[in-house]
Amino acid sequence: MTETKSSNPGSAEVWITGIGLATSLGEGLDANWDALNQRRINVDESGFAPYVVHPWAPVNFDTQIPKKGDQRQMEAWQRIGTYAAGLALDSAGVKGNKEILGRMDMIVAAGGGERDLAVDTGILQAEAKGNSAPGFLNERLMNDLRPTLFLAQLSNLLAGNIAIVHGVTGSSRTFMGEEAAGVNAARIALTRIAAGQSDIALIGGSQNSERKDMLVLYEFDDFNLKDKFEPVWARSPKTGFALGSAGVFLVIESRTHAEARGAKPYARLTNVVADQSRRKSPGEVTATLETLWSKLGKLNDNGAIITGATGAQPVTSEELAFLRHHPDFAVRAIGTAFGHTMEAQFPLGLALAAISVSRGALYSPNDPTALEVEMSKPPTQIVVIGAGHWRGEGMALVEAVK
């Protein structure tokens, strides 16, 4: 097990003041909240059979990305993310505020860009015939790929598009590393604000599940859920994750900064801790989660856990063992409703925790195994857990603002 990294909050209290959600369940906080409480799930078992995916719920991109030219030069995952970032800025009341946006930090958790499958297929077919001339690959790539498509495969283009479309022009960081990227986006942003190095930040990520190239990638290690959808905790003996589509962004800022501009908080982001266990022996993930739990701070008995549990093995079983050590906390697995959104999974957990705290209720359980139960009391603390399907573990403490 490696050394745990913590946000080590300083004297500044940090609030979540904006949330942008655009998922397979719909756009906005109310649509997603209602779908969760009605136990609705948007899942496609046939479009990419045998793989199961959660497709994105379509929106009118014009409302957040008004220029058609901007939309055309983005791939789907970038449009999804840029759209959700606009929703978060609207939610925080800073959309169009050039003074604040000009100094707003941005940390994006992002994967690689999408492939042009037609070009890739043509190249592979030609190579398979064995008669391609020297330089064939370079020539095809230069002639067949649009410059905008080639550039759009860069992971930091999501941050670039958010800066162009929404005017967020403070410091910008892009983290890669699947689920752990989302954890560390939140951890670094919290650390900077708590230490007084920043006043306000935009953090988040996006994922497009309807990508054949990604399904092939994860199939190499048998991570994909196949044939029939099952809730996360019921995926045994059949295991795996169903990729989910979502754009999730949050605005976090110091309490002093928020109060000075009259902003109201959804919740307080108190701590974020991260680690990366070696995963060489059984039980290492469980032990790492216990260590992270001990570093979150004082936890009361009126709390809940929102986890990005993947459904893939063996990590899900090890996380389940950890959860059974803490039976007093009501559990929700977001992968059941939203699928697995990779880099956006931890920000999604933070968003749902903040919404739950602000509305004084935990949304309904959706679990046939009875691990998830109703919570009658309003949650004042929610722990968000992210254990990556392959590497990386993290936790955050989200609390009601006193």
C-alpha cells in the first residue's frame, strides 16, 4: 500500500456552490433526483450487444454551447462535458461573470479522445491484405483524419473548450488516470482553496458510453457487463461494469468568497483523501479503504455512503467487505442508476452527496440484495467512495453547512 494523500484542509471552509448534471437520466438536479427516487434506469442492452451501456439523455446543446461551429469541432464526450460545465456555472450564479471566470481555476478529469472508426477500419483492412506501400499509415492518417478530429483526441481539449465557450480562464489542469483522476481533481482543488491559493474552482469530467473503441478496450480485460443489466450489488456470478454517459461539474469555493458574492451552498466539502493500493494480494483494497476512512475526520452516526462501486471484480467484493464493516451507514451505489462513468464517477458521487445533504434526504435505494436500505433521518454527513476498477482509491467527506 502506498502513502495516503490527503487534502489536509487549512483554515478556509470550502463550499460546493454549483452543480451541473447531464446524465443518462436527464439534465439538471431535479430530473436526476426524481429519476433516482422513482428508481428509473436508462439502459441499452441491444445497441452494443452483448455489452450493456447507459446512453446519454439528449439535450439542446444550443442552450450551453450556442455556436454551431464550437459544437462541430468537439467530440461527443467534449460536448457532454462542456454542456455540464455550463450548467454548473449557471447553478453557482457565475455564468457570464467575467471578473470571477477570469480567475476561476479549472481541474478536469479526462480520458483520451474518440477514434474515427471508419478510418481505423479502413487502415486495418488494408494492412491485413499485406500489400500496403511504405509510409501508408502516415499517409492515410494525414489525409483521412480532419485536423480538428486529430487534435480533439487530446485529453486537455475538454478544458480548452470550456475556456473558449464559457470564459473560464484562470489556471487549468487536466488529470488522466480513470477514476483516480476524478478523486485527485477534487483533492487538489480543495487543497488549493483551503490553503488560500485559490478562491473558486470548477472541477469535473465527462464520459460518452456509446463508444465502440472504449468497449473494445475494456473487453480486453473482461471488464464489460454483458447480455443483461443487473444492479451493481447483484452482479454475481456475472460481473463487470456497464459504461455510463454523463457530464458532471461542480463549482467549489471558499466560504468567504461565496458569502461575499451572496452565494448559497449545497454542502461543505470537508476532506478528500486518496491512495493507490498495490492490489497484489486479497484484502489490500479493503485495508486501504479502512485507512482512508480513518483519515476523513470525525464521523457521526447519522451518515451515509455514496459509492462509485464498479461491479467489476475483485475490487467490488473487497469494497463490499469494507462496507459490511460499517453497517450503521446507509449505502447507495451510483453505478446501478448511472452506469460507470470512469473519470466522472467520483465527481458524480460528490454531486449526489451535495444534493442529498442540501435537500435533507438520501434518495431511494435500488438494490435487490438489501445492502442498500432506506434512511429516515436527514443526512448531515455523506462519505463518497471511489475505488477504481483497476487502480486507485479515494474518499471524500461532504457535510451540511452549519
